[in-house]
Amino acid sequence: MRALLVLMTVTLLAAGCSTPAGQDVSSGEGTHIRSCGREEVFDHPPQRIVSLNQHATEILVALGLSDRIVGTAYPDDNAPPPELAQEYNDIPLLSQDYPSMERILETEPDLVVGGFSTAFDDTEGRDRDSFEELGIPTMLLSESCAEEPVSMDTLLSDIDKFGKAMDVRDAAERVSTDIKRRVRAVEQRVANEDPVDVFVYDSGEQAPKTLGGEDLGTDALRRAGGRNVFADFGGTFPDVSWEQVAARKPESIVLISYLGSPAEGKRAYLSGHPLVSGTPAVRGNRFSTIPLVDLSESIRFPDAVEKLADELHGAS
Amino acid sequence: MTSRLRVFSVHCGLLIALLAIGVFAVSLGSVHVPWTEVWRILVEPVLPVVRGDWSPLREAIVWNSRLPRVVTAVVVGAALALAGGVAQLVTANPMADPYLLGISQGGGLGVCLVLVLGMGAGSFGMATQPIAAFLGGLLALAAVLAVAGRSGSVTSLVLGGLAIGQVASALTSLVLNLSASGEQAKQIMFWTSGGLGSARWELLGVPSAVLMVALVAALVSGRWMNLLHAGDDGAAALGLNARRFRVGALIGVSLLGGTSVAVAGGIAFVGLLVPHAAAFLVGAEARAMLSVSALLGAVFLVLADLAARMVVAPAELPVGVLTALVGGPLFLVMLRRHRRVG
């Protein structure tokens, strides 16, 4: 009998150990979450969260965690979705940029969340190892470390991870369901429309920076009835060539705007560009604008899809 | 006589090379346009018989994108090399060029200020950034001259240039760090490493005019530059006010350097290296050396830009990275040879 018990325990342990990496395991020793290549262990749900990017903060606020966030940073546009604005604005802003390590530690966090990999820049002493040495777990949105094309599923999986780590699974489920419902509604609306060829312009005069095929924005475009003309380019926000922009004859241009880089200047630049000015998009004056944060892995994904669908195929 | 023949044949060789490389550069790009079509698109305006049924896209690519880019490389390469050559002659310092005199950094600071203040396409439209770069370069030079000009010594001139250049670079970094916008930082980063991707016909007017005037002025005053070899006192004995001449020549250098920075950003090593190669080819006589420098600089930059477009195609390298990568080691080799010979 005793031998059987030992055997069962060993088998159970072995089963526990053989759980494939990437799956989240809850056990007596706390919650294990795999976040961007690192296994993080939560003995108890974090109560003092520092979030280093606006779009990551917005996800946490949407999960109802605002009273557990002790600091946010690096605002993208300071204009969170209206339903989150009140709570978002009550969170202390640690820095307009990334805060220093000391500034973060001052808030005594028990979890630090990053939106982009630059949030944990080791040249500024804020790498994830440094936090781990201090016993502070870190999480990074998967967009920053994805090995396959980033899509809505990347976002949903991160929301699920947040739900488990903070023990707000019901809220995570609700938020995910809502995102899927809104996106599906748009997909059904544009299902019978011909996809529009779109050139997405981020910035750059020497060479245009655009969305690559693996960027989340390409997935948003596809769901909104558009087709990124540079979907065959890999990498995150690749630099392409003006000749290729002209040769791919985009029917519509989406300008990405962010703080310090408004869309008006970009529109004027493209309209006056010797090659781009000949594209169907410029000749037909088909421009639209979308904030960068909407195309990052954020709670605004359904907003982005709805907005793009309205621009490309007319308002619903 | 043989030396004159040599100068003549070097000029001819470089001109032919420039033409050949130029046409080659125009026919290469990320969109394929057959070579047979490229030359017809190019000569069609003067020789309408060759008209074919190419698409307007290809015509736009050749005429409005690739050709202005190649011509910009020619103008900027020639201007930088000429600026370097003149600077080296009048300061009698083989290391002098727009960079060493602080002109490029001053120009970069000018552009940086304009961008950060949000006047990127401001008061003077597309000429805003070129004007800012030129003024920045001129101001840097004026500062250098104010510090070093009184003594007129070559050493203090070059050291002053070095210091002003450092201050301008530091100010650029400071301004970048004070402004919160990452986008501007990126634009300016490209500016500091240089590139020709934003070349346009309408941006070429000022730099071309400056180059032409400077080239003529350099050739006309070449005789005086030769006199500077005799030292300031020696030149004075031969009827030349060396100090005044030097200031005039350096203002020309800052014009060339500033307008180059304005259209192509900071491109390293062309101004430093090319005059040495030119002297190696045709000797140190100022007029031959300077005109060969201009041609060689043009050839070098067209080639460098071609490589910058091809190495990581369809993306592009900043051409300044390439010139430094090629120019740096080449310069070291020349230094070594120079030491062995000397």
C-alpha cells in the first residue's frame, strides 16, 4: 500500500515535470506563468503592480486591476479609451519615458509589467534578471518576443496569463469574449467586400517604415477587410523602399500617428513624394489615420479593427 | 609634360567611370527595370524616336527617384571631397575636413533644433532643413575662427574645430534627450549617419550652385593655394595675405559642408580620404588635385550609395556607415604607406 502511494506520488510528480514549457501550471507552490521566455512564479496574486507602457496599463485597467497598480509610465497618447479613462488617470505616472530602476523600486512593486522589450532595457539597468534578483516577478507582452506572426490570439493569450497571475480569471474571460465578439462582428460585416490593398506608413523619408507581415496591425487590417501590401516582409516595422511602395499600387494609405509624429506632416510628405504621389491611394486621396497604440498589443484591438473597417469600407 | 598628360588622362578616366557607374546605379533598384529600357527612358526627352511603351511607374522610378538620387550622390560626393581638399590645403593639415572643423556637427545641430522645435517643414518649406544645416555649419565655423582666427595658427584652428564639433555633438544629444519624441530621435539618428534616400530634384538646386561656384573659385585661386606651401610669411612675401585668404576659403568649405549635410546628412571620410587619393593620382598641385578630388568624390559616393542600396536589399544601409567602413581602413593603409615612404 505504501509502495503504491509512493509510486503514485512519483508518477504525479513526473507528470507535473513533463508539462510542456509554455503551459501555465498552478500548484501548491504558487502560480507559474510563462511570459516571454521566462517562468515566473507567483506565491500570491500581485497587489503592487508597476506597468511601464500605456498599452500594457490599459489591459490591466480593463481587467479591473487599477487599484492594484501603483505606477504607470511611458504614455503613448494619454488618451485611454473613455471607459477606462477615469481609472487610468488616477494611477500615478512615474515618468513620461521609462522610469529609472530606483524610481520603480521606490514604489515597492511585487510585479513589473512591460509592453515593449525596451521596457526591460539592460543598458539602463532595468532588465528582467535584475528584478528577479530582487525577488520581483516581471511580465512582458508577447508581441515583443513572438516567434510567429502576432495576431489577436497573442493578445487573448496574454489577457489569459494576466487573469491567472492576478487571479482575475473571470474578468479576463469577460474581456476576451468581448474582444472576440466585436472583432467577429466586423469580420462578418466586411466578409463580402473585396479586400483593399493598403500601405501603412509609420515614418521615414530616406526609406519608408511600414508594418511587416508579422506585426499585429497586419492581422487587424486583414480582419477589417484590408490587405497589407508589405505582408510578405518579415520583422517588426521593417524599412522598405519607395520604389516598392509605388510598384505595389496601394489603393489606400493608413498613416500611423503618435506623440511627436502627427499624421498631417506624413500625409503632406506622401502627397508630394515623386513616386508615392502616383499611387491609386494618393490620386484618389484615400488616407486614414490610426494611433500607433491601437496597432500595438492593446485593449484597443477591436477599436482598431472597427476603425479600419469603417475607413476602408465605409461606416457601418 | 608627362605629368600634364597624366592629369588629363586621370580626368578622362574618372569622367567615363562616373558616367558608366551612374547609368549602372540608375538601372539598379528594388523594382526591376530592364537595362535596355532604362537608357531609352533616359534619352527619350532628347531623342523621342526611342520612345517605347514603358509604364509611367517605370518612368517615374527612373526620372524622379533614381536619377535625382544618383545626381545627389555626385553633387554631395564632389562637394565633400572639394571641401576636404581645400580645408587640407589652406590649413596645411592632412587631417582637415568639414568634420574636423566642426562644420558637419554644427550643421547637424541646426537640423536637430529645427526638427525638435517642430519646424521640420516650416517657414522656408522644403528648404528649412538645408538652411538650418548651412547656418549651423557656418556658425560653428565662425566660432572656430573667433577662437582660433586671431592667432591664425593652424594648430589652434584644428583644435578649435575639434572642440566646437564636440560641443555641437553634445548639444545635439542634449536636445534629443530633452525632447520626449522618439520619432524625432530616429530621424536625427539617420541624419547623423547620412543617407541619400530622400533625394529630390527640388532639393538639389542650392547644393549644385554652391558646388559650381566653389569649384570655379577653387580652380581660379589654386595658384594662391600652392603659395601657402611656403608658409604664411613666405606667402606674404609673394603678395598673399594668407590669413585673410584662409578665412575666405574656410567659409567656402563651410558652405560646401553645410549644404551637403542638408541634403544627405553627415557622410564621413569622403572629405578626409578622397583628396589624399587624388594627390596620390596626380600629385599635390592644387588645381589638379582639387578637380580630381571632386570627380573622385562623386565616383566614390555613387559607388558607396549603390552598395548601401544593395547590401541588405530591399532595405538600405545608411550610406555614411558604408563610407566610414570603406574609408577608415583605406585611410589607415594610406597612413602606413605614407609613414614608410616618409
